Amino acid sequence: MKLMKKIALLLIFFMLVTAFVACNGTTDEEAPEEENGAVDTENGEDEEAAAEDRETDVVIIGAGGAGLAAAIEAREAGNEVVIVEKMSFVGGNTLRATGGLNAAGTSPQEDLDIDDSWETHYEDTMTGGQDKNDPELVEILTKNAPDAVEWLIGMGADLSDVGRLGGSSENRTHRPTGGAAVGPHLVEVLRTNAEDEGVEILTKTEAIEILEEDGKASGVVVQNGEDEYMISAKAVVVATGGFGSNTTMITDYDEDLEGFGTTNHPGAEGDGITMAQDIGAALIDMEEIQTHPTVNPEENYMITEAVRGNGAILVNLEGERFVNELDTRDVVSEATLEQTEGYSYLIFDHDLRESLSAIESYVDRGLVIEGETLEELAEELDMDAEALEDTVTNYNGFVESEEDADFGREDLETTLDQGPYYAIAVGPAVHHTMGGLQINERGQVLNEEGDTIEGLYAAGETVGGIHGANRLGGNALADLMVFGRLAGQSIGEDL
């Protein structure tokens, strides 16, 4: 009888718990998804506390890759850290990164017998930026990128697949196994580690002003819904990304880009740049705005450079190659705009599709056109079949001879001879803004006189001077990790 009573009580308890969950919203698995699968982190406790002014050691504006990296380092140095993020999700543009992270002299490269050096990475970066880059910042980037890779691996990141993107002379672009999209993976790793370290992340909380006291950054004013309050801090990190989604700023600096689409998420509006400028921060290279050459014009969806890196070619509407596919982004974009209708097609085969799992997301989105043979693919594209077949045959010959007689492509990864064959329509769109806040070798923001603004640091696409006139594919994530960590480490030394 006692056993029956216990069972009955347990059943009643289970029914009450089930009813409570049903009345109080969804489980984690059912929670609504945001940008590329990132989940809203804000909860009722955040909203309740939001109306009151508060203090912390470090406040970071922006929860993308740079902000998260800075937060982890600053927190490990013993500081209380709060990140404010205006969007409802964590990750920013880092979530959209698919190509990989450039670094030379890493353990994954060693495992694959890739001989590379930071010096070669430095030369590639300076050449890609047309030598407009700040040499000191590029040296910091390239010397510290390998350690950033090992740091991420130590936190649980998979960066075991190493490929090559445009402008690189060696395979140094690190990404997850099978060439999977790197950005969402790194955001999850960074976010998990930041939260495990005790970093507080407030989403839907927009910084609207950087506070200044006696020439020193002293916190931020934020807005959460209708609530506006201050977060006082000993150090402020600006990690809000670039201004690729701010069409007014884009055309103010380059009127030729009026009407262009963008690969950036809606929050990339240059807020941090203008807020820092309001307290005297200097800007550099603001007119240097990069277009990405392979963005689907119908969906405005970026196709990773890794597709070309793994061997795809670009053909125009006449079925002909027109450029070295792995030249720098500015060169490939300009060449594409000179073609009929200003767009082209990425062409690849079954083997290449199998080599890069990121392609499956393009298939799922309906961006990939398929033909069992090149002739069938040409019919689908309303293209001259003989021209396309001749182009692919010639290219395969270049791969076999290891010399591209037409455009000098050096990385001839694979022949395209295993059907089915595939095509994706692509053209240029605004991708990266190389200009931004001017910083020194410690990640401190400089004023117009070249002096540091005490207590103010910056990292990521918010910063200018690193990439010069053109950023190499794979260098953005390297930039985020290296200079995000640097800002956090410098704060650890300064506070």
C-alpha cells in the first residue's frame, strides 16, 4: 500500500511539473532562432535590471568575435566584464563568416605538412592591401594569428581543415572538418567560454553614447526598449563591427557604391565608429570599402571564397573565364562588373561539392543550378554549350600541366570532370569596410593628435589601418581574434 501511495504522489508531481512547463513558454530546443541559428540570450532578469545605472570594470560594445575574444581575456585577468549587444543575438558578422581564419605556422598546418611562416603571411597581406596597411599592425596580426588558432583549439574549436583563399600564397585558411562554415562554430565556442568565465552578455541593449570624464572613457549610455541607463566602467572596448549596412555612410565615402547590396547583417551600421569619434577618436582609411565578388544577386547571399579555393572557376554569360579566380577581391569584383550584365557564374563539379560541406547550404537555399553534363548545365543557364565545354576542357588542361596559360592562377586544385556539374550566379556586393578607428599596438584608440584616449580600446572591423586598400579572405577572423584578445590583454595590464 505504501508503495502504491509513493507511485501516486510521483505521478501527481510529474503532472504538476509538466503543466508548469506548458504554461511558462518553450524549452531551449523550441526557442526561436535568430541570425543563422544564434539564439536570443536576453531574459526577464536582464530587462528588470536594465532600468538602473550600474558599474563594472569593463564594458564591451558588441558581441561579435572581437568583443567575445576581448571579454574572455579581460575576464581571465580578473575583471568584471559586461557586453552590450544591440541585436537580439550574439555573433554579429562573425556568424556569417564561412571561409576560414588565416594563420601561418600552426599545428593543423604541421599535421598537413604545410610549410608556411608569418613573414609570408605578412607579405601577402601587405601586397593585398596595396601597401596602404599599417606595417606595425600587420606584423602584430600575422605574428599572433598562429597563437589565436591554438587558443581557439584549446577552447574546443575545430580548425583542422586548412585551405586557401584569394591573395594567399600558401594554404593557411583554417576551418572545421570538411570545410564547414567557420563563423557560427567559432561564435558558439567563444560564447560558451565567455559565459563559463562569468562574462555577462546583454542583448537588445544598444550603446548610444560613450561616456567621457576628464579625457578618459568612463562607460556607456545604453538603451533597452524604453529604458535608458548608464554603465560606468574603467575601460570601454568598441567592437561594433564596420558600417557595411549603413548605405548613407557607404555612399558618403564612395558614391560609386550607391545601389550595391551588402553581405553584412543589419546591425553593421558604424555605431561604434561614430560614438568614438564623438569623444575625439581619429579615423583612418574610411574610403577603403571592399566588395565581395561572389554574392548571389537574387538572394544577396554571400558564397564563400572557399568554393573558388577548392577549385571552382568563374565564367561570364558567354561561358568564358575572364579572371584569375583567386586574385584579390577588388580585382575579381572589378573584372566581374566589366562582364555582360555585371555578374557571372561559379562552375564546379560533383567532386568539388563533396570536398566542401558549406556548399550544401547553398543547395538548400535553392541557389545551385545543376546539370548531369556540361551541355545540360549550359542549357539551364541559357549559355552556349560549346563555349562552356571548351572553357572547362582548357581549364582542366591547365590543371594537368600545372600552368594557367590564360590568367596565371597558381593554385590549380582539381580538374572539373566529374558530373553532375553545378553553377551559382554571383556578383559583387559591399562586404568589408577597411576603415575605422585608429589604434596603437596595444589596441588603444588614438585621438586626432595621435595620443591615446585613456580607457578606450577597439578591435575588429571597427578598426582601420590593418587591411589597407583590400582585405584578404581569411584575414577578418584573424583580425578579430588577434586584436580582440590584444584589447582584453591590454586592459588586464592597465587596470
